[in-house]
Amino acid sequence: MATVRAYQGISLLDSFDFNGTPSFTISSTKVVVTAGNTQVTITGSDFEFGTSGVTGGTVSGIELKTDGEVAVEVLDLNMSLKSAAGLLIAGDIEGLLSKAFEGDDSFFGSNAADILFSFAGNDTLHLGGGDDVADGGSGIDTMVLDGLLSDYEFTTTESGAVKIVALDGPEGTDLVSNVEIVRFADDSEFDLTLLAADAWYKHDTDVELVASTYQFFTGSVPIALGFEYLIDSDQNPNDLNDPYYDQFNRENRYINFASNLGTDGAGADEFEATYGALSFEQTVKAAYLEIMGKALSGAALDFFLNAETFYQQVAEERVVRPGVDLDEATKIVAIGSILNESLKAGTGAYAEAVHVLVDDVAPDGQSDLLGQDLFAIA
């Protein structure tokens, strides 16, 4: 299992390609190859040389310097010196690296832009800072990110590569191919192949539910991986298409999502700040105005106000728990009900914005709206 570390922005295949005729310095534990401003040092044990060249020895490490500075360091190798020297002298850099990285290896990118190839094996890639490109080759490869799922935006390109944009911090924008898994700082993992292959976006009513509740309580809709996790994922035992949600009718699904987000989920703090001090009537009027884009009055106002006792009963049964009082829970149930009515009828500001998203993701599960505030997009 080799460990590869880049200290400068490099293209792994090109970095070991010499310009000019190389010179060699050899000993029983080291071979130094120099050409122009590039120097490769191969270290190991039992190096032997005859009149025809290398006759024996095992390589344990390779270091590359450019202009006297270390660019790449490879540790924990176990390969034949004769094989490595032959490939290096022949200029077959891809063959050399393929031989070196045929096991389960670990790659660490620099803080600048790198182009990395991990070849065969079940490899782990830490790409570091900068805008990087990585090809995992064969095997089941894992990319490790420093943040959480919500810190990134994932999209697929026409070539099938995955574009990963760090929404904040130094990781930049990465383009990865043949990398199957992404692992986050909390050790949660997602299968990147699902971005191109899964059909979660075909369930319009599920997309509407997730998009509208997240938009209301958090101010934006999830990224593609978030939708997939909530709607139809082998990694989530209680997604919308699992038996857990079979017990809920349409309205109760909206209430369930509203409860999760508004009480202790991603939207809890914003909900408390906006609606915590309001009465039930004030909350219903404010939420209706936001969701529908018009004031609540007349028969519609009477309907929701007369339903307060019903909402309290649902809140007691479904939402109230330690840390969540009845008044708060009743408001959240009412908001879930308003969202359901808006999306079911297809009317109002939220319904219009969500339907734009639904239409956009339908062809391939991708959209520039994913991960965005639907009302901030011109």
C-alpha cells in the first residue's frame, strides 16, 4: 500500500517525464536520476548492478524534485528496481506509476491544483486545496472531504465525471472520474455513482415535498445527494420510499418533514427567530403569505384558524417531545399543512418555484437550482 504526497501543484503523469538526457548516480540503496531541473531519487534495499544494467533490488520510495524543491513523495512501495528502472529509462511513466500503484494506495494532494491518477486498487484520495482533477482508475476508490455534505455541491458532467464544488474553504472545485465513494468529516459516505444512475428525480411529489419544506425552513433546497438520500437511498433506512413512510398520507408527510426541520433540524434556529414570538394566527398569516405569495383572508383564513384544535391534536400525537412545547409544535403542523395545500393545488409562489426545479431535474437529476435558494435565482 503506497502513500503519495504532492507538495506542489502537479500533473502526476507529466511530472516524472524528463526533459533532456538523464544522468545517474547509484548505490546499494539509492538511484538518483537527474535531467534538467528534474531529479528523481529512488530508494530501497539490495540494489545490484551489472554490465547490462540493474540486476536486483527492491524499491521502497520515490521522491521527485523540481528546481530543488520536493514536488512528489511516494512511500511504502514494494516493487522491483529492475522493473522500475526499465520503465523509467524507456520513458513509460504511465507504466511505471501503474506498476507502483497497483495496490490499495493513499493519495494526498497539495494546496494547489493537482492532476492525480491512482490506477488499480481500492484507493483513498485526499485532494487538498486548489482546483484538482483525479482519476481513480479501476477498483472502488474513496475521496475524502474535509467538510460535511451540506458544504459541497455535486453535479455530473456529460463525460460522466463528478464535479465537486466546495461552497466555502480552500478545497476549490474538483473534477473526479472513476471515484465511487465520497467520505465526509463525520465519516458519513455516499455512493457517487448514484448521481448518474439513480432515478430519484422521477418522483415529482417526493421532490416537491423535500424542496418546499427545506426551502421554507432552511432557505434553500438540498443538493442532489441530499435529495437522493431523503427520497430513495439504500443508505437511508427511512427515506420516502421505505416502509416507514407508508403509514403517512400526503399531508402527514409534509407535517413530518416540517417537524424534523423546524424543531431540532437545520431550520430550527431560523424558525424560532422568525415565528417563536408570534401567536398561532400571526404565524399562519405570515407563513401563508410567504408560501402562497398573497395575504390570507376570508374563508381561507377562517379555515386555518378553525383548524387550530385539530393541529394541536396532531402536534400532541406527532411532534411534542422533550424540548418541544405544544404551541411551537402546533405552528409547525399548520405550516406543514399549508405547504401541502400549496403544492397539491399547484398554486402560490412556492408551488411555482418548486415546479421549475422539478421540470429542470426531470431529464437527468441535475439542475443549477440544486443547493440554492429558489427565490434568489433570477
